[in-house]
Amino acid sequence: MAKSLLIIEDEALLSAELQRHYKRQGWRVEQARDLAAARKALYQEGVAPLVVLADMNLPDGNSMDVLEESRNRDIGGEWIFLTGYGSVSDSVRALRLGAYDFLEKPVDFDRLDLVVSGAARSSTAQRRLSDQLTEGNRRYPLARYVGSSAAARQVRDMLSRLAEAPITSLIVTGETGTGKGVAARILHHSGPRRKEPLVEVNCSALPKDLLESELFGHEAGAFTGAKGKRRGLFEQADGGTLFLDEIGEIPVELQPKLLKALEEQRFRRVGGEREIKVDVQVIAATNRDLVDRIKEGDFREDLYHRLCVFELRLPALRDRLEDLDELVPQLVDEFNAKSGKRVSHISPAVWDKLKQHSWPGNVRELRNVIERCILFADGSDFPLHWLQLSPHEAMSHSAPATVSTEGAAEPLAQQNESVQVPLDGSMGMEDIDRFIIVTALERSNHNVTAAARLLNTTRDTLRYRISKYDIDIPDGV
């Protein structure tokens, strides 16, 4: 697709020469002899030039007036001004309005080509960013948090209020899979910072020794392997939002620097001497009880209070099961579109199964179940047998859940063993996960490889979880 150039020039010979020159280079060129014609092209005819090449002074006014109008109308494109008698005040105003460059006539075409080429690259990057922002705004409106239950309506109401408030930091809490990431994206794309970047990081997914560099950046030579300067996520999010997922997993030794960055909106890169100032809104998310983490000495109380200007708590799916009536059809439509399937009928038996399940993995688990069913569907009927919902996770809090190890690659004496876990609310998801891992390690005499086979996972994955939950392995094992 040809690049578009608008030439605003009243000198007929120069205008014709510019048009021929850039058409030979593959540009699609529009011409305007005065400001009235330029306004008609931009405002009425919908011309959206990548670059505008404009004479500064025209018979019916100054081109910078049109630049200012177009900026107020959110019309993009880089502007390059040409003038035979520029003044300091003109150049200052041009730069203030965001002009790309300001050149005096007669202009050298080689020099002009370099400037136009740079302006085209800048304009293309701006359009790409604008398209991404538009897509983000479209994908994450307030209605993205689906549901008509009282709990869902209350969350949407709070999201609406928070998006309008110039809040500097907040915490989104809730069980795993309740949609904390979705809530953070809604807050960003619905708020005053929506035209600025949203930068996301999962604090539990990065090694402790790399997290500081990831957040704050580093200077060349700051540590082994730091061959060049790197901008951290705080810098990348300047003007916008930084989403810190799993904030409860951030190392204690890094928390004072994070607290200082939040309070002062300034920090130093790793190995740096100069303080860098930023303007960042921080949204933190956790499925852990940070108050308990504070009592255990794993989270600073002052950091908690600095983050928790407001706490948005997301309800578990089991507490708003009526929202399945909206969530399930929406997910069916989504995965139909992705897989090319045409599932349209959900039987009463399927609905009964869905509403009897306790959904310990919340909306994330629901998405996975619906995706599996759609992928394996043969016709228009939603396949009941592909639900594969555990009967031990039905909506009953009196009986313990049983996690079976049947089929694990272990000696026959250990096959068909079970782990009983209470579903009375006394244990959270991560407590259950830790309990199962500890039990598997005990039954395998703390042999990590054997425990990994027992749990049908990889040795590396199990070692990561052992480290995450700080599970002790006896020396010499």
C-alpha cells in the first residue's frame, strides 16, 4: 500500500516538482494550494496523510493553524514546514504543536528526502501504537467483566469508579483465575492513561536475581552479562500503567526499592548513579493474603499500605454461578470462531454439570473446559462427555476432595493412592497445592524425580514449586 503525502503549497512550480519527485518514489500524493483546500481534504474528504509537507505562509493564513486544528481533531501524521522567511517565534510554535521539522526554502531535495523518510517512520510507528490502543480499548471495556449477578455488578461499578479516579496504586485480590489481569486491563484502557503504555510483569515468573533489573533496568557492566544499557519496566510504563501480577512473590530484599519508587516516582537503574523520574500508575494483583505474609515477615507492611490505596476484591466463580448463563455462551462463541466449529446447543444435562461444579480454578478453569469441549465437538451439540469435571469438586463443602494418583509411573504399592483435602474453606488453592506436593514427597521418600512421576509432572516443574512454597528437602536426599 502506497504511503500518502499531502503537499500544501501555493507556488505552482514547486508544488508540481514536489509531486513528480515523490510520485516517482512510490508516494500517493495529494495537493492543496491553500488552507481552505487543505481543510477540505483533511476534514471533509477524509484524507489521512502519513506526512504533510506544508508551506508555512499561504495566501489565506498560516499552515500552523491547520496543524493545531488537526491535532485537536486527533488527525495523525507528521508535519514538515517549508518557509522562505522563517522566524524564531514560528519555529518555536511549530515545535510546540508537534511539527516534525522546520526547513527554509530553497530546500535541498536530498536533505528533504531524509527528513520525509524519518517523518514517515515516526508516523507509521505512531499509527501502529494508536491501532494497538484502539484494539485494547475495544477488547477491554467495562462490559468485559461479564455477569448480571450482584457480585459482578458491584465489581463493574467499582471498576468504573476507579477508572475515573487519578489513583496512583491499588491492589486487585482474589483466587487464582478470577480475572485479576482482565480487571487491570479494564482499569487501564478505561482510565485517563489509556493512550499511554500498559506494561505487565508476573513477579513469580522471574528469578529473584533478575527481577530488580527487569523492573528498574541496568547500566552496561552492572553485572555479568549486562553488555548494554537497558530500560526497565518502570521506564517503559512512564505515563501509563505498570501491572505487577503476583506481587506477594516479590523478594523481601527488593521491596524497599519498590517502595521508594512508588513513593517518590523515581529510582536508579542497577549500577546507575542518576535518578530517573517517572509518572506511573501501579496496579498490583495477588491471590495470597498479604496480611498473613506481613505476619510471616515475607512482605513489608509499609509497602502493603503504599500499594493498597484501594483494594478491589474479585469474587470466586462459585459465588456467582448465575453468571455462567452469560459466560458460557460467550466462551462458546469465542472458541467457535477460533476453531471453526458451530456448537450452538447446550443441553440441560450440560448446564446441570456446569452449575454443580465448584470451579476451584474459577473463570480460567471454565475457559479451559469450554475450549476443550468445543475443540472435540462433532456437531452443533455441546459434548457432555468432554466436560470431564471431577465429581469431588461438586458444590459440597462437607466431604473432603480426593486427589487420585492412579496411573502414576510408580511401583504398584503406591498406585491408586489418594490424598484427602477438606473443601470447607480452611485451605486455599495454594495451601492445597503445597499439601499435595509435600504428601507426594513423603510417599516417595523425598525423591524429587519419583514424586514428579507420581504427580504426572516434570522434575523441573516440581522443583520450581518446591522452591515457590519453600518446602524443605532433608539433607542428603
